[in-house]
Amino acid sequence: PFLHALKRAGVSLLVVDEAHCVSLWGHDFRPDYRFIAKAWHELDRPPILAMTATATPRVQDDIAAALGRMHLVATDIHRPNLSLESLRFVNKKEKNAALVRLCQEIPGSGIVYATSRAACEQLAAMLRRDGVSAIHYHAGMRDRAAAQDRFMSGGARVVVATVAFGMGIDKPDVRFIIHYNPPKALENYYQEAGRAGRDGLPARCILFHTSHDKARLTRWLHQDAIQRDFLRDVYGAIQRRLRPRDVGLVAVGDLERDLVADPTAIRVAIHFLESADLLWRGFDLPRTASLCCTQQSGTGDKTLAAFAEVAKLRPGQTVSRDLPELAQAVAARPDLADSLDIRILEDQLLEWDRAGWLQYRGVGRDMLLALPQAPGDSPQRVTALLADHAAGLEARANAMMAYANTRLCRHGFVSTYFGGRKIDRCSACDNCLRDPRAPGTSAGPTRATSSKQEHLDYDEDLFQRLRTWRWEVAKEQGKPPFVVAHDATLKEIAAGQPTTAEQLLATKGIGPHKLELYGSAILAIVAAHRGDTRSPEGE
């Protein structure tokens, strides 16, 4: 119905966000993205705009192959305010000590990414024991929204999270992101690291790794790889679900129970089978249809009259029909078999509904699958697909570890990986700016010494008082804290400690509007901190 409604409305531009999901070589392949091309054809092929921030040259080629050749516009992914760093450790004890030290030393909000739910909870508890305001976040929590709001509002300075934390997160003043373990792919790493410093101020992106991480990534690789036996099992389960027909509806939930397998793995396997021409998949259809012939059905439409007869429809009476069974009954009628094939049955029902001749509502939706005659070279096709998939997984794991261990410019490494411009040397990675305090390691660079904020001699206690006030105001007004005032603004106030409205107005980030809203409160906090009991001037 959604696609049918789009066709009726007319689409002048089809925009595909996260377009890398269409590629099997991408770090986040989603089989349902492959339906976009079919939908595009159904919509009479309007102009298409595919957008992604994490597409390697190979993935760019896959996007073009799946969605059609298009003009490539690539922007520079280099973000010079991000300090890219890598730290190698001998054991977990060293990692934990470094994590505590960094979270204590680096001011501002931070995200620590860990690979398991248990690790998130344990690391957050460890940070709290060492005086760091930290919470954990993962998909198994009962109230994830509350944890997210607490971090976004400034109620907690550090969140230790799995990759479940990130989508839709737009906190501009994240000052550091630490990966406790290397992710599965460099695409994942740079996407997650890119959540730091969105306000344009310096931020640190630090990758922890050990000599054991390559073996761990290899284990993940084998777990993620689709195996030939699993493809055979999925094909057999679909066969049994369709029997005795060669086309019909199959529920992913039924296949989950039959195979005791993850639904995403099942969908990927179905894509493999479709790519090898061992299976055909159409748009999902409802299993149950609610139908009612209206009084206007006497239109002379012989197909509708024949369909109403097969479906046993009576004017004004609403009935529920099993759509696959109804399609089978329709197929048995020579005068309907071609015009109302199950592949186009819903489109026709929707057209009759639009014309007012029939009321149609679908209940639930399942996959429409068919098993065509297997091509003679299907074993070779499957072998090639599996080998290509495994090669993609291994290439991503190798690139991730190569980034962790490179002695070249990290910004240049990332730019080259994504097909961007060559960068031989930058001013914001540990390899280009060696830290003399950590000889012989890949420790981080000296911190963004060009930034005025790094040289501010501000009162830390006053800064924290102002942050607490900001958090309370933001919570009361239902706004993100940075909308009230950025950390950079609060630091300037804590450094200059203004006593008049004129002095406060001279602070970067405080304009007439914010002075009117918050000026009295800010000056009162400064006065209280200075031990000045007099009313602030300039009110």
C-alpha cells in the first residue's frame, strides 16, 4: 500500500540515506535495501540521490550497480579538529588504568565504546569508583531512553556503550571518544569516532588495541560469514514452507523457529539465494485480506466479477480471506490466472479499492517467495558469492588493524581508505605529532595547542558550578545543554569571572538574547563563587 500510494502521489526525487547498506561489501549490509531498485522502477524511475558517509570505492561501485549509474559527488571527510590516536597495551590491566586516567584528565563529555553489555556495565562501575561521572548504555537495558537523556543533558559526563548507542545522537560538544576494542571495520570506527567534536572544537578519538585483537576480529569474521550449509538449510526450510506450491508467503518468524537462527542472517541468506537465481523474492504481501464489495461493483468489470465469485464476496459484507489460498483459487480459473497472479494481486486489489468498487485492507505482511528452476551452474555461483563475502569481511578486519598499527598519518590513512584525497601529514594525529612524554609508543599528540580553549586559565570549580546550573536549566526547559551555553562559553566565564552585564556580554557565545534569559543567574553564580554577597551590577 505504501508503494502504491507513492505511485499515486508521484515522486519527483527518490533519496536513499545510508546508501552503503545496499552493498554486501559495506559494513552494514541490509538485504531489504536491495528492494529500493525494484521500488524505483515501480515509481517510473524518478531521479535518485544516494547518500552515505562511509562508502569505500568498492562500496561506491556496488551502490551504482544496485541503484544505477549516477554522478559521484564526494566531499572531503578530513576533520582536522579530531585528534586521531592509537594506544597499544599488553593486557587488560593496562587498558583499564589508561581508561581511568584519560577519562579523568580530558575535560568535557565523552563516549567509551565497548563490545559487550557486561563490559559496558563493568567499565562504567570502575570509572565511577575512580570519581568519574559515568553511566552505561546497551540494548539490554530496560530504560535506554532515560540513560541517553541523562548523558545528552549533561547529567552524566561519560557513557560507556555498545554500538547500540549512536544512531540519532547529535551532541555537538563530545570532547573525546575512546574505543576500548577495535570495531569490526574501519567504517564503523570512523562513523563512531565522528560523533566527537561536532561543534568544531578540538576533540580526541582514541583507539585501544592489543596483540590479541586480530585473532578476536578473525573469530568474529568466521561467525559473521555465511556458510554453504546454512544456505542449504534456509533453502530447504523455504521449500517445506511453500510445499506443494512453488510460490507463496513465508514468514521470517517461521524460518527463525525452523532454523533456530538470527533473522538478519536468514535475510542475508535469502539475498544470497536470490543472487544465485535459486530464489525469487517479490514485495511483501499480507497473509490475510479483509474484503468487502461495495454497491458500486456492477461496473461491467468481468475480472472483478469473476474475482468476487471466487472469493465468495457479497455486496456490503466484509470477509477475511487467506491471500495465498485465494491466489491459488484464482490461479485455477483460466480467465483469471494471468491477470491476477499472486505477484500482482495486491496491486489490482488496491486499484479496485481506489475506484470505490472494493474495500481492501491487508493484515500483517510476509515475504513473497518463489523457487524457480535451479540454473545448471548454481554451485559455482554460490561458491563465488561466498568467497566474495568472506573476502570482504577479511579485508575490513585487516584494514581496521592496519589503521591501529600504522606509523603513517592517520587522517591520510582514513582518507585513502574512503577514496579521498591524499594526506601525507596532518596536525592532528599521534603519528604526525609525537608525544615526547611517551617514547616508543603510539600515544596521542600534544593536545590542539592552537586552540584558545587549551590555554584558558579558568577556575575549574566555577566551571563545574556553571555546568550544573546549565544542566538544571536545560532539564527544566527540555533543551539540550549546549543550546543554553557551550562548554567553551562557560570556560570563558569561569576565566574572566564577569561582574557586570557589559562584561558578560563581551563573552563569546553570550548575545543580547542570552544575556536577557540567563544573565542574572550567571552573574549571581559568579558573585557567589567570588564570595561577593552584593547584588551583581548592571541588572
